[in-house]
Amino acid sequence: MTKNRHATSGVVCGQTTPEVYLCETAVTDAPIKLENSDLAWFPQQIFSGIACIAMMFLLAALINLLMQNAFFATIANPVPKGGEPRKGAKAWALDILFSLVIPALIFVHVSAYTIKWTGLGTPWVKILPSANLNGIMAWLVVLAVIGIIRMVIRANKAKAAGNPLTLGDYALGADGDTKIDWSKPAKSFLMALIIAVFVFTWLWLIEGFAGINYQVWNLSTYLKMSPMRIVRAIPYILIIFFVMFVGNMSQRILPSTGNEKKDMWRAVIVNSCLTASALFVLLLIQYGGSMIMGTGETIIPQIDIYGTGKNTSSGSLDFAFGYCYMMGGTTGVVTYIYRKYGNIWAGVIPAAMFAGLVTLSGFTVLG
């Protein structure tokens, strides 16, 4: 076992896992006996992946359902027309640069040093108790800051050209709106609370009465929610909201095909894939490479913050399995809601609360 509990990594040697399993079965009676070589249940992984995607459709459906109520319907406004569609090699190159290349290049350094600075023995533990989660959160915040800088540059260019941007350009209101209607985010917050209570009541019922452990974004682990987890998840939920809010303020405008439904699904798929792309590529290289080598060491050079002397995962990529689904999937949900109701309030606030609670109830945030 490692001396530092924050150093736990999913990248382990192929010979280590059976040894751990033998140790566990020696002291704990398992209801279903498995050979120590039979540790990868592929159907479980497949159905967990399906469940991850299904939760996105559930979230979108619940928001859409509540928006049919007269009280919540006032959140909507005329869908902004937007600016010029993004097309051409230059536009796609910039999207790939800022969505995939830059995020992938800075991930290891940002996450590793954040883990080091927020680990055991630091004041941060009281507020952000999971150093590994802090690593991926810091990375997301850095990406959001880069997004803010790009928006400031865009706003200054538009102002200099005599076409100052309005709320419609930031997906926060209709074209020409200059003041935020604060009743819309307030109602979106209420809607988020209703959705969270409904989803967790449902998960509790099917697990308690049907014995089904529904994997939500967490492809292999799920821990039950508790009051302590909810309280300790709040700072992370606020970070996730900030990142989602900034990331979705600049909705990609793609060339129209003339088919509104087709255009919507194309926008959902493009936004989802670009948002999840960096983590997906990192996971593919990191874990696929370590499995091929079979030594537990990683393809991507890591920061040896724990002094192990080996090139093993610093931890944050272990959490990226869930975040790959979470950030990409919720971006798709927000895009869908935006193209139906004209702003991102109704999508981002419920998605941030839903994602924060569901993801962090399944991952260890207790330090």
C-alpha cells in the first residue's frame, strides 16, 4: 500500500491486481467466487457505458419536461440567430487547438502540481478534500480561464468594429438583450434542485428494492451518497458550474443544412466530442499504453510528485474516466437545451448540480 492515500492510481501492474484480489478474498467472504484471473467483466463495462449515456438523455428529458410548465417556461427566450457559422480549415484548426491540443498538453503538469499543493498537510484539505479531484478541477479551471481570455479578445474586436456584443452572443439571452433577467437563473436553480432530488430518489429506490447498482459516469465504482458527501461536494459543484458556464457561453455555430432537427443533433455531437476529446485521447494513450506494456508504467511522462522513481500515473487521469463522459455529455445536453429555449441557464445550472452530485457521490471526496 502507498504511504500517501492520495497517490492511489488505477494504473497498476498486471501481476498486482490478482495479488490484491487474493488478499481481499482471504479476509472477506465473497458471495460469488471468481478466479483471480477472471477480474475483467466486459459486459459490466459495456452496460456501465450505456448507463452513462442514458443518464444524459434522462437529464435532457427532465429539463425539457419541466420547461413545459408555465412557471419554468418563462426561462426561455427567442433563440439568438448567432453570428457567422464556423467553417473552413482555419476555424476547425482553432477548435481542435483549444479543445484538444492545448488541454492535452497542459493536463499532466497542471493536475500533478495541484495534487502536490493541495494534498495532505495543506489547508486546502478542509475545503477541497480530494487531492486527485483537485488535480482535474484545476485543469478544468485553467481551460475556463483560457476561454475567458478568448471571449475578451472577441468582445474587444467586435467593439472596435462598431458591433458590440449582446447577451445573445454569449448564449445568455435574446439578440439585443443587454441586462440579465435574474429570474431565469433563479428558476433554473430551482429546476436543478427538483431534478437532483428526483434522480437520487430514483437511484435509491432501484438500488434498495431491485438491488441494481446503477453506474453513473463511473465505469467501475459507485459509492452511496451521504450528507457528508453532499456537503463536501459543494465546492466542487461550484467549480464545475464555473467551468460549464464559461465553456458554454460560446456556442459553436455550424453551417445550416436546412433541416433544423439534423442541425441540432449535429451541434450536440460536435460539441460533446470536442469537449470530451482531450480526456479521451489522454485516456486512450495512458491506459491503453500501460495495458499493452503490462508494467503499470505510463506512456505519457508524469511528474514524480511522490518520489516513487517510476513513471506511474499521478492520479487525476484515474478520475478522467467519469469526467470524459460528464463534461462531454453535459455539453451535449446544454447545446440541446440552448437550441430549444434560447439560453444556457436552463441547461448549465441543472447540469452542473446533477453532474457534481452524481459524479462526486460516486468518487471518493472524503480525502
